[in-house]
Amino acid sequence: MNDESIWSWETAWDVLPALLRGLVVTIEATVVGMVIASILGLLIALAMRAPTRWVRGPLRFIVDFIRMTPLLVQLVFVYLLSPPEIPALVIGFVVLGIHYATYMSEVYRAGIEAVPQGQWEAATALNLPKARTWRAIILPQAIRNTLPGLGNYAVSMFKETPFLFAISVVEMYTEAQSYGANTFSYIEPLTMVGLLFLIVSYPTSLLVRRMEIRLA
């Protein structure tokens, strides 16, 4: 068996434009999903500090339910229940965002609890309004401490975007599968997908690692 029967550079270059189109969709899903997850996760973390259990209890159940069910199942379930006029990519944005928001809420919670007690006491001594205490003192410190954790979840979300194939979103993995089905060549497109994931995610991982070192 010669090398040409195992790997074809001609096939690899031929599939690359389609994979780059899929990569744009993959990055778009990651960025929009992260925006949703970052904002919603913070809101969940704040709501979980509500003084009444009638807020915390149902919210905790919802968060745990989302965490304990697979992302793939959530994507397909929401897709099947959604009106047909809603684009599949929009459904992907929302489901990815909500799914990861439940995890990011814990990162925010840890960041809030890491703010020294003296900061809270100083705000109370200065008689600062509660909204200003959160906005000017607590959240800036908490979010700064959570940046590495949020970065790690961004990488995780990026690597899980291939699940969008289940709801007919043509992202990078779907492009590779489609090319393989048409040409019966799967090794080159799937290998190229893995390389593109590595090329994009590895620098992000290095950046997150540097952030962790600087903030330690």
C-alpha cells in the first residue's frame, strides 16, 4: 500500500475551502454562544444569591437539569419543538449559550465568593447603595477572577460545536462529512477538521494559561 492510498494532498487542498466556510460558522456559533452564556451565567449567579428559597429552589432545579442532560439531546429536543421559521443556527446559539451559562454561573459564584469580606464591609461602612456596591466594587473584582475559567469554557464550547450537525447546521464537521459522503474520502477532511480545531483553540488555551498565571 503506497502513501497516496492513505493520504492525498490534492484531496486535502480540495476540501479546505469548504472547511474554512464551516469554520466561520463554527466560530460564529462559539462567539454568540459565549456572549449569551457569559451574560446569562452572571444573571443566574446573582439570582442564586436571592434571599428567598422560592427563587433559588426552582432555579437550582433548572440549572441542575440542564447540566445533567447531554448537549446533543438538548439541541435536538429544542430544534424539534421550535417553529420551522426559526433558523437552526439561531437555535444552536441559544442552546449552546443556555447550556454553558449553567456552568459559567458556578464560575461567577466562585469569583463573587472570592472577593474579600473587607470589601463588603468597606462598602457598608461608606453607606454605598447596594447597586453601586455590586457595580463598582464586587463585580469588577469577581469578573477579573473568573476570566481564566470563562476562557476555558470558551474553548470547550468551540470543541463541542460539531454537535450542531444534529440540527442541520452546516459547520466545519458537517462540511467534512458531506465531502466524504460525496467523494468517499474521509481521512483528509476529518484530519483537516482536527488540525483547524487545534490551530484555533491552542492559541486560546495558551492565552487562558497566561491569564491564570498573571491572576494567580
